[in-house]
Amino acid sequence: MKKIQAVSGGARARVFAVAALSLWALSASTFAETTDEDRPVIKVPRGGGRELFSTNCVLCHKYDGRGGPSEGGYGADLRVTKLTEDEVRQVITNGRLNKGMPPFKGILDEEMIETLARFVKNDLKLNQ
């Protein structure tokens, strides 16, 4: 019978290094072929208008949007606002400091402000 020679530690390390380098080179060339155009756009859903309203607006406008006495003065009743959705968006973005409404520009991004304005106009509105 033939004797099988044991591979020395140095030879084993070289074999491992060559195998690892080969795998790295193979994977690097695969990733190099991928472009941003090949990747699907993944949009992570955010909480809806109710969640944004609960987090940012209830202190002044109360949970149901009725407003009333609050930290900054007197919160407007959003259930009966005559503002258009675009005007609500502008007020959320820029605030109304003379009425105690702080601006949310820089705190909420445009998509969040859009969602919040839509929520105020469509979901808080009183049924008439």
C-alpha cells in the first residue's frame, strides 16, 4: 500500500489562499457586471397619515383633529378647515408662526408632508 503524505501547514495555507482568491475574483467580476439599471427599485412603505399625524400633530390638534388649547396656543380644528390640500401642505411645510404652528420643513420630508396633507383633507374631514 502507498503511504499518503500529509500536506504541510504552509502548503495547506497556499491552497486555501489560491482558492479564496479565485472565489473573490469570480465574485468581483460578477458584481462588476451589475449596474444600477439592473437593480429593481425597492420602496419601503412608511406609516400612513394616521401614524404621521399621531407622531407630529396630536399635541395641538388632538387625536381626532378637533384642535383646541395646546402647547403653542390654540390648535385649529382640522376637521373643518377651508384650506385646500395644497394650502395644508404649505402650512405644514412653512408653518404659521403668528398662530403657533411650527414649520415641519427639515423635520418631515416632502413625501411625508404630502401624506399628512392628504390625511388631513380626506380622513379628518367631518361627514356633513
